[in-house]
Amino acid sequence: MSPPSRARVIVGLSGGVDSAVAALLLTEQGHDVQALFMSNWEDEDDAYCTAAQDFQDARAVARELGIPLHRVSFAAQYRERVFEYFLREQRAGRTPNPDVLCNREIKFGVALEYVHRLGGTHFATGHYARLLTNANGETELLKARDGAKDQSYFLHAVATEHLARSLMPLGELEKGAVRERARRAGLPVFDKPDSTGICFIGERPFREFLSRFVDKAPGPIESPEGERLGTHQGLAFYTLGQRGGLQIGGKRGHSEEPWYVAAKDGRRNVLVVVQGHDHPLLTSSALTTEAMHWLVKPRSGPGEPFRCTVKVRYRQADQAALFEPLPDGTARIVFDQPQRAVTPGQYAVIYDGDRCLGGAVIDTVEPSCRQQAAAA
């Protein structure tokens, strides 16, 4: 539900163009807008940290819009609730997505509590997604109009009651229109590049960064037949479907096709690789999840399978699937078409059209029929 006119809305101002335009739109709508800059990653020796420049950009935007800017650090909460989980999953050989936890625990978690302390009724962000109040008064999460920028995948784990206190003014806009609004309004960040990389940590050489927190554990790189092809630096530093960084090179008796990570054998500390982007060992026909987080209950009866679409990674096109709920709150998802590099630790997010129903961490994957035939 939209806040009444002149309600105090706190905007998470990151120093980028999206949150700047979110603040602009809310100001134009007549709300009492204030801004909140969060610096949640603190590392004095970090040459890649952009927080100082981002804060200066946020200050410039707040000054241009004539709104107060508050600054807060949730670095301790980020380390405890997001980064430690990220490291545990990496050490276990899985591939987590910290941006999902960052949204649930920080942006729409502790930040919402801080918004209340500032007298705000709602917290607004520059996310590309839509929030709708349905006929039952429930808040639903929908995909953004700009499909190329839609971020509902990263928001599926946020508590529904927290979404009800949130605003996402960019949900109906295309990215190009957002930059044009910023340019016309004279916002100094109108042409600032989009931020990338891990939430609040940013873009950096990933293996070098991870090695500061996870010990290297070298082991063999093998083909599915057990042929030794090289040495890996530790299973934590690789993800399924990865092509670069294997340092295998040309091997006698093999084609010139590139090598890809197909599996991690944690028991033997072996990285299994195959040749060819579409190798059967890179595909899966189904997956099982950890406990599901529901935003909207499916239209089928409790415990009944239903048709849906699913994303197993951000920017992936919707994939048709059958959702099979399991008695313990987990689920099995069977794809209509085999999927490439489905990765434990990532998220399977469920949709009914534009509505995001919820999602869960991917626990295990099932080989496709092609994969089973290849292994036979």
C-alpha cells in the first residue's frame, strides 16, 4: 500500500543513479523524503572499496534534492548474518548468493528497524521490481516492467511484512528512462556506471578476495573417467559451469574444446571437468531444495504439485517446470527441459507469470537422461 501524502519515507541512497531517481520520484510525489546511506563493508586495507566515493555521490544527490542524509554502518550485522554464511557455504564447496541474504537480513532487515527510529513509515529502494497490494490486503512481489533489469530474484526471501513497509518506485520504468530522468533533474550521478559484484563488497578479483578468508586446499582436476588433467587451488574457488581459471591447456588425446567444471567431489577433493559447453554432464533434469520461503501461496491445494516457471540464476529466462512440494517443507522441481550448471547453494525462485511466489536454496541436483546415458 502506498503511503499517504507527506508521509516520511526513508530512501536507501547508495550513491548510484537508481536510488537517486527513486528519491527524486518520491520527492515529486510530495512525501517527506529523507535518505539513508549504508556502509556495511569496512576494510581499511581494501583497495577495491568504493564506499567513500559512493558516500560523496550520495551527499551530492541529497544536496541537489534538498533532503537530509543519514549515514549508518551495519558492518557487524553484515559480517554475522551474511558474510559468515557466505564463507561457510564456500568452504563446504557450494556456491552461495550473498545478495539474497543481504536483501533479507540487511536492506529489508536491520535497515527497516533503523528507518522506524528515523520516524519513517516506509523504506524505499532503487530496486527494479514491483509491489502490489492484492484484494486480500497482502503484498505481492512482481517482476519489473524492464525484464532486463528485473531484480525480483534477489528479493524473493524478504519477509512479506517487510515488503509491505517498502517502496520500489522504479518498478514501472525502463533503465534508459531512469537515466534520462536523472539527467533532466540535474542529478550528478545520471551517467554513473551500475555497481556490480557482491552486495556492499563490490567487484574485485574473486579468487584473490576469497583466499583472504578461505584457505587453499589443492587437489586433482580429473576427467569423468578419472584422468588427471591438472591441479585446482581448492573446491571453494570454483563453481559449476565455470570455464576460466582452470589452467588445463591442450591435452594429448583431447580436442581443442574448452574445459568446464562439471562436479565437485568433496570426499576426494577432486574437481571434475568436461569439454564442451553443452556436455551432458553439465545438465540436470531436476533439483531438490532446502525449506521453501513463500511470499504467496500457490493456487493449487496444499501439498499438491503445480505448474510454474523457475529461475535457478539471475538473468536466466523463465524455465517451465513442475513443482512438487515435499512433506518437510522442501520441494522437488522437475524441468521441462534439462538445465545447464544448476548449482547447489544458489537459489531456485518460483514464478506464476509475473508474480514471484517464493524460493529456496538449491540442495541437490538430479542428472538429466542424457547425463545418465553418458555415464552408463
